[in-house]
Amino acid sequence: MSIVCYTVAYMDEKRKLSTEPYKGVRDFYPEDEAVQKYMFSAMRRAVERFGYAEYNASVLEPAEMYRAKGAENTEMVNEQTYTFTDRGEREVTLRPEMTPTAARMVAGRRRELAFPLRWYSIPNVFRYERPQRGRLREHWQFNVDIFGSNSIGSDAEIIAVAHAVMLELGASASDFTIRISDRRLLDKFFERYELSQEQRKVARTLLDRKDKMPASEFAEQVEMLVGEPLDIMLEQDESVSALLATIAERGITNVEFDPTIVRGFDYYTGLVFEVYDTNPENRRALFGGGRYDNLLSLFGEDKIPAVGFGMGDVSARDFLEIRGLIPQYTPPARVYIALATPDNKEVVKAASNIAAVLRASNINTAIDFGDKKLGDQIKTASKQHVPYCIVVGVDELTQDRFVVRDLATGEEETFSLADLSGFFTNTK
């Protein structure tokens, strides 16, 4: 009796489990995964045309790696990251970004690597923050970096790669702008007014929010910060002008100087940029990056110049959805074989052989091995968006005549087994 009660209680407890994913993360059903695959494939095509090689690493990193980057990042580790103590009493963090990992890997083999390196990755990253449009607690981030070059040509190439990725995703140049600045301009301003590190942090936050507040409020907060009325509007210097000219020489015309671009991390040392959506329904920064020449020094190594960017899959998908650029879902199966008599072993065996013939011709084929009626099998194929259906039964095998139904139009054509592969090979 006690065993029965325990079993019932256990089953009741099981029923209470939610089918919803953890807050701030997503499930990827096949249709959603297809969008991810489409985006990632486009990103890979674009960046590999420039000669970048893909790398990856574990999602786990020592928490100290992020704390070592400064006070701002200690705050991030303590409040925004998933950090825990493992069974060996080590503090471990689910990576919140990929750039420190890339820097660690480069530092670890810097004497074996041939510079400049062109690397990219599409890792899963995690941050414990309030979920909102364009920002979740887990996402994939497309990272592109050049290590070992401090030339203006490298800065221009990173901008060109970002531009090429947007075009590969289906955007036109009018769909986005690339806004650039230079952290050194801001550093000169900070030094001129002798701002402390805390004041500099406040100033960067102000600049980042400038377009989201009234001009009078911005001016008031700047005056409170520096002690006098002042407009933090930096003018481009010769290096920025030269970079804009170099980018223009590459035929990229939707780039502009914007002194309010500061980026969130302290490790940026020069170029900073953000790609903005021009659609009124989504007028926001999509992604960005910049130059970070000091990050490898965290690992006791000499500085190696580096420049790159990170593009999140959430904002990328929002961009595609608003512009209707997400392709219609197409399942991997192109042909669905329905069985007229599922309980007939000879029919099942023959259907398997037919599927093997089609697959040998690179035609993705699925078979319904269930016990549903023929009509229900065809409905299943249609619901799964499989383009074509073939019915296999005793009559079809005896006569060597197989009807191929286009499930979108309802049109049918009849072929012999020998001609089936040829039909699908010649049909898109």
C-alpha cells in the first residue's frame, strides 16, 4: 500500500513540471533551428570570404578571468553572470562573452601561431539580466577578430566584414548604418577635465543614453559631472578621418562618424563602432565592436593588437523578421513515403529499399512506419511541410507504378521505380 501511495505521489509531482523553458532562454523547435542555421550559414559564408578561420572553446571559464579585467567586470561577474563553485572548490563561470576566451587561447599559443590571425566563432553565451527585446539570458554571438595587426587597414577590414555580413543576411545598404568613433577621443576629453575612473564610467553611460533623453537633461547631467556647462561632442581627428576615407575606398558608403559611440567595455583602446537598424520600428544598435590592444596582457603576455566585433543572434533575428527576410521553413525531408498497408512486412521492406535508392541519390527521404491510415499519413507529411509524398503498397509494387504527389499543389505524376530518382534529381 505504501509503495502505491509513493508512486501516485511521484506521478502527481511529475505532472507539476512546467513545459516552459527557463526564463530568458529559448527552445529551438525545427522551424526556429532552421532560422538559426540560415543566419549562421550566412555569417560563415561572409566571413570566410575574407579568410577567417572558425574556432571554439568550452562554455566554462575560471571566474577570475573576468574579474581580472577591472572593477566594471567584477560587477558583471557578481551580478550578471552564472558563477558557481564546482566540486573541486573552483569558481567557474558560464562565459558571458567570447573575447576573453579568444584572448586566452591566443596567449596560450602565441609563439606557435602565425600573425595576423583572422578568427571567428559562434558560441553560446550567458548573462543573468532582465529579459527584454533584443536581450535574453542566453544567446549565440557571432564573433570576428583580427589578432596581430594595428594597421588602419585592419580596422577598415573589420568594418567591411560587418558590412558584408549584413548584405549576406539579405539586407541592403540603406537598411543599416555603421557609426564609428574612437575611444582615444573620449580619453583625451577625460584627461582634459581630470575625471576619475568613476566619473568616466558615468560619462560613458551618459553618452550611451544621449539619444534616449532630452537635450536639456543631458546637458544638466554633464554640468553636474564636470562642474561647468559643457557639450561632450567630440570632433573626429586625423585617424578617424583616415579610417573613413579607407572605408569609402572599399565602396562602403553607409558609414558615419558618431562621437556618442562608446561601447560598454573598458578594454576598448581605439576604434569603436555600432551597426544601427534604420527601420523606424527597430531603430537601435544591432551589434558592434572595436579595437582592444591590451586584453592579452591579462595572461602575462606582451600586448597583441586586436580588433573585432560581436553580433548576437537575437537582434539579428529581430532585424530579419521586421524586414521579412526570414526564408520560409523547409524540412530536411524532401520525400515522404506513406504505406498503403503498414502491417504488410513485404511492403515495409520494399518501402525501405525505395528509400535507400532515393537516399543514394542524395534525396532526403522519410518513411511512415506507424499504423495510421493512409490518409492520415499523407496529412502528417503535409503538416510537416514535406514537399512530396509517395504511396507504397502491394498494387504499386506489383505494377511498378508509383504516384508522386506534390503536397503543395495536389498535382500527381506516376513513375516506375527506375525513374523515381531521376524525377527528384531534376526537380528543385
